[in-house]
Amino acid sequence: MARNRILIVDDSEVARAALSARLTEGGASVVCASSAEDALAVDAETISAAIVDVELGADDGRSLADVLL
């Protein structure tokens, strides 16, 4: 499967919505997750880039970024 989406991982609904809207306006395909658990459920083969909140609630955003890509 081709990698063609940007994954946004942020526990803030406002931040996810703002980033998603801006990227979508620019023509990107976006998928959002509110937690590390949700992000890991996304098919990594379809993700070309990830924007990950470093302070991701109870999760560690830096460690998640290492795992995702």
C-alpha cells in the first residue's frame, strides 16, 4: 500500500483540528489520533509523515515518534 497520509497525534482536539484543516487545505490526506494507542492502530504503511505532540498526556510523544517511523 502506498504511503500517502500525514498522521497527526495530539491529545488536544483543538490542535488536531487546526493542523488537520491547514494540511487538508494544502491538499494533504490526514489521519488524526488522540493517543499513542490510537496512533499505533493506524496502518503505518499508509503514513508518509507524522506530527506528534511531545507532551502527549500520559504517553511519551518522542518514544511514539521513534516507533511510528
